[in-house]
Amino acid sequence: MFTRSLLLSVCAVSLIGCTGRGFQPPPPAFTQWQKSGVSVEGVKSAMRACGYTNLVGTGDDSPIDEVLTRFYCMKDSGFTHKGNLDLCKEGRIGESPVCEGRR
């Protein structure tokens, strides 16, 4: 029994060691938006003005049309999303009426 526990522990540590960091939660949503000359507090303020209520981003179960409306409010305000993400070009999301003229 001890040998089996030891073996499982070694395997678990080895797997975590392969990633170099272990489990890392996604970065907060407000860190994904940027605009020249705008501070982190400015980004948070703009997100609130666009209707974001959860600035961290995890656990948001809003309907996709609300997510798209907030996302494009930020883009239309001159912010860029790190990684050049464009939600209306992501699969079936582009079928939303919010994406009209943005495909």
C-alpha cells in the first residue's frame, strides 16, 4: 500500500514538473484589454461602462449576445484585446445578430 502511494505521488509530482508551473488559473479579464495611455484602473472603469459586472471574467454565465455587446463596446472604445481576439470570427458565435457587419 505504501509503495503504491509513493508511486502515485512520484507520478503526480513528475506531471506537475513537466508543465513547470502546475495549475494556473486564467488571467483576470481586465488584464486582457489594453489601450495606449490607459491605466489598469482606466481599463476597469471602461469595462464597467461597457456593462461588465465581473472584471475577473471567470464564472460569467451571461448569454452570448451580452458577452459580444460588452466585448465590442470595448473594441469600439479603442481598446485592443491581447492576442487579437475577435469573437465574431470564432465559429458559430458569428451567427449572433450582434456580429452583423463585424464578420
